[in-house]
Amino acid sequence: MAVCQICGKKTAHGNRVAHSATTTKRVWRPNLQRVRAVMPDGSVKRIYVCAKCLKAGKVKKAVR
């Protein structure tokens, strides 16, 4: 579920590095929003889109 349907951004994994250089696992999750979007064929569909794509105007939101 945690994937932007426009750009493909998904959860990233890495290490949290303390000042003493000890590491523990951590996760970066994309800021996904569930929006009603107009698809290229004109239909309306609910999709998950990251906030960066919404702000950039890559998605045309459907009017109720």
C-alpha cells in the first residue's frame, strides 16, 4: 500500500546513527494521501498519491 501511484515513491529503510556511531534500523515513509483523481481516460478513481506529486500538480483531483 505504501507506494505513490504517480511517481512510485515507497518506504525506504536505513540506519539511525547516534553520536556514538551506534546504529539501529529505521524507516522513512512517504507522505501518502488517498485522493479521488481523474484518470487519463476520464474515469474517477481513488488512488494513493504522495504530497510532493499533489503539490507539483501531477494529479487532477475530481470535483464532487
